[in-house]
Amino acid sequence: DIQMTQSPSSLSASVGDRVTITCRASQSIGNHLNWYQQKPGKAPELLIYTTSTLQSGVPARFSGSGSGTDFTLTISSLQREDFASYHCQQTYSTSPLTFGGGTKVEIK
Amino acid sequence: QVELVQSESELKKPGASVKVSCKASGYTFTSYVVHWVRQAPGQGLEWMGWINTYTRNPTYAQGFRGRFVFSFDTSVSTAYLQINSLKAEDTAFYYCARQAVAERGFDYEYWGQGTLVTVSS
């Protein structure tokens, strides 16, 4: 199985801060990496697919980068509505598909 | 528009069974596989597997073989997740999900709202 390790597991930040979340795969997954945002009590929502492509409607302050084993989700200027949990997912191998452990972004 | 609507929350006793439904609309049901994802309270997302609504073939992740059963009814465009011999550790939100488009891989653009299954005596 491909293990996905996200860091940090949680962080505190202020509105306007630049926030970076990393996701590391246990083996190379090319660019087959997606990011989801999840707010409390809600289903996850697709933010970014294939490493860096923004899903329709996602603000441009979100960006994704990386390849191989190391990936990054960046929020350039954190907004109040961005306080949520973020999950990475690899789709290189479907045996099984795997998610990272999640990162909770809280208000400082 | 594509929509996945799941059944309501369930409270079950250990050893019982539960069947969660996921009703799809806005697309041809047999054109996309349906995935299932589990999220224990306060935890991350865990992929359970999928069911191919064209071939009827289910695929289960390692930890979900045996007590978990995926099925569907094409006549009502609904996928089902049945969990048998429930244990306390099955307490979680269960989500159905669908990929955006077949050519793009397994990024889940569409999600059900989630069904909370609580197992408690």
C-alpha cells in the first residue's frame, strides 16, 4: 500500500497568513495527488486534482505543487472561510486508494 | 446536476446489521463506479472500496473484506453499503462518492452528505 503522510496534523494561523501543508507519499506517485477541504459536519469537497489543477470555483489563493513523493498545498492569504480540515489523496494506485491523515487549520 | 443523497443516521447494537443507501441522480448510474469512504469521529478519511455499476464487480480495501458488502439497484439508481456483525469500532460517518469524469481518474467531485452509523449497546 502507498502510505500518505501529511504534516502538520494541525496548525493555528491568522487571517491573512500564508499557510503550507505537505503530503509525502511512501513511493513515487507521479502527479496523482488530490486535495480536499472538509468543514465540520460536512462532506469533503475537491479543491485540487492532479497536484496543481484547481477545481472549478476554488479561489486562486489555493495552489498545489510537487511531484513524485513530495507535495504541497498552499493558501496564499488565509481567509475566515478557509478554517477547515484538509486531506490529500493519492490515486496512482487503486490497491488501495489512500488518504493522508488530514490537517486541521484553526484560528490563532 | 449530479447529486448523491444518503440515508439518515443509524443507531445499532453490537452484532446487528445496517444498510446505508446512496441515491444518485443527474447522470447515468451505470456510467460511473460508486466509492465508499469511512471517517471515524475526529479521524481522517479511509477508502473502503468501490462497486462497478456496469460489471457489478465490487472491490474492497483490505480492512473491509468480510463484514462489508457493496451492492446496488439500477432501477432506483441507488448504491448500498451493508455492514454485518457491527462492532463499536464501526462507529463512523460513511460517505459515498463519485469521480468527476471517467477520463480524469479518481478525484471525488461528488459526495453524499454522509451517514453516521453509531454502534452502542
